[in-house]
Amino acid sequence: MLAMALGAFAIGTTEFVSMGLLPLIAGDFGITEDAASTVITVYALGVVVGAPVIAALTGKLPRRRLILLLIAFLLLGNLLTALAPNYGVLLVARFIAGLPHGAYFSVANLSAASMAPAGERGKAMAFVGMGLAVATVIGVPAAQALGQALGWNAAYYLVVGIAAATMVLLYLLMPHMTQMQQTDISTEFGAFRNSQVWLTVIMGTVGFGGMFAVYTYITWTMTEVAGMEPRWTWAVLMVYGIGMTAGNAVGGVLADRNLELGIVGALGAMVAVSVVFYFAAHSVIAGALSFGLLAFFGATLVPSLQLRLVEVAGDAQTLAAALNQSALNIANAAGASIAGVVVGAGYSYNSTALAGAGLAAAGVLTWIITMWDARRRGQRPRVKVVAQG
């Protein structure tokens, strides 16, 4: 499981480090920073496209072989990124790098869950996700520092190295699992006919959209509203990473103990903390702490949603687990877009928190509808995670 968490660390580093490297990328290729930000968009598009498609098309592959192929794909995408001779190739490389993201978390989470004792599957999934959370605290700052010192592409060479180490560790340590259950594409796509799968994905999309609405403009909020000096904004992002790391650990425990309570509790807390942040953003310390709390409750939600998707998916578990990553990246884009509308309309940067509260509240409403639909269909929670080789 440690090797799979290292793979998540590599993915988290490559996903988030691009944001801090945009000025360097723009300067190197002679483009505007707005144009450079497209590298983030195409990566997210790769995640959204790759997660369900790869998961559905590879249902017959043993998980051990598949996860090694996905890490190899991640390595290739980041190597192409580092070597990109022009802006067009860079965009293609970032799209390729994003393709294995969702499928990797899907396979890694299911593999971790199948290796864990009954009643500890949520914690096993959270342990894998911990790699991504830790990346926001350690991997991203380290890669960004390397990029600033040696050139932006050095950051992606670092990811290549981490991915290579992950491949070696997975090859040496990941067991060949028993109880093979292979699924074909029609079985995997059967998840799309399940209303509980759709409702859970929507719940995650709107719920996480609220957190990303705040995250997108956090630098401007802290400098323009709270009055923080720009050189200290890295500390706010570190508080965010610490909140994510702690929330991920707590979320794994909650997912095992009370899945539905863990979901609605996290969503409700995100509504409250978003409102608090709107007022707290006028203070550097209060704003940073409330932002960290928002990250904490957002990360708490991840293992519960992941486990719930596996729970309701039946035999289409690989695709269902991958959909959680698609939901997160759609939430990223949607939250950022809604926040952009708020700021573009002339409202203050901290007003994005009220938009975030509204999105999180929509997540609570979706949870209520989901529970009603489950009871109407007579469905009860069950988790059947099947190991594959």
C-alpha cells in the first residue's frame, strides 16, 4: 500500500505544481499567463476523459499489471512535458499525463481495499489517498522550488523520478491477488444505468465544487482582502495541505464506521466553514485557519464518497471508483468557473466563499435525494470489493 501511496504522491505533485509554474512556462514559450493556464485545463480534461474510459476498457486486465501500466503512462506524460519543445506539444503532454490519473486511483483504491480486513477498507483507501494529500505539503513545494531554481521542466523530471521509483516498488511489493473477477466493457458501463452511482457522483461534484470555488481565488483573497504580503501566500497553501492530510486520515475512519453520516457531516461542515471563511478572510490568521478547516472537511469527504461508489456499483467497481476522480476534476473546473463569475460581477474575492457554501448546500440536498432514492428502491449499503491479480 505504501508503494501505491507513492504513486498518488507523484500524481498529486504533477497535478498541483503546474499552478505555481505558470509564469515560468509563459515566459519560456512566449505566451500570456492566461494561455499558460490551459495546461491545467487540459490535464483536468485528461483526467475526466481517461478515468471512465480506461477503467471500462481494462476490466479484463489483472489489477497488478494495470496499475504498472498506468504508472508507466504517467511517467511518459511527465517526461514528454519536461521535453516539450513548444506550447502545442506541452498541451498534448499534459493531456496524456492526466489520462491515467483517475484510473490509477480507481485501481489503487480497489486493490488496497481488497487487501484490507473487513471493516477497514475505508482506511485502506484513505491511506492511498494520503499520498496525494502529502504531495500538497511536501511534493509540490519541493517541485516548485526545483522549477524556480533549475527551470520549470525540472519539476516534471522530479515527477518522472518518483514515478520510476513507484514502478519498481509496485513490481517488487504488490502481490498477485487471488479471487479473480474479470469484467467486460458492458458490465462496467452498466454503472451508468444505476441512479445511485449518478447521484453519488453529482453529490461529490457540487460538494467539492464549493471548496474549489474558494481555492481558486485564495491568493487574491488573502492578499487583497486579508492584507497578507504575497511572499507569505505559500504558508496558506501549506495550511491547506495539512488540512487535507489530516482530513483524509479522519475520513477513512468515518467511512468505515458510518458511511452516510461521514458524507452528510462533511458536506454540512463545508457549508458552515465556507460562511465562516467569508467573514474570517479579513484576518490573515483567521482566514488561513478557516481555509485549512475547509480543506480538512473536503478531504474527509473523499474516502466516504469513494467507498459509497464502490458500494452501489455492483460488479462495475473499477469504473465507479474512477468516476470519483472525474467528479473531483469536474468540481475543480465548475467551482473555478462559478467563482470567476462572482468575481467578474464585481463582488469581493471572499464572496467566492458564499458561492462555495451554496454549492456545498446543494451537495447536502443531493445527499437527501440520494437517501430517498435508495430507500425507494429498497437498497441497503453493502461493500463487496473483489480482489484481482
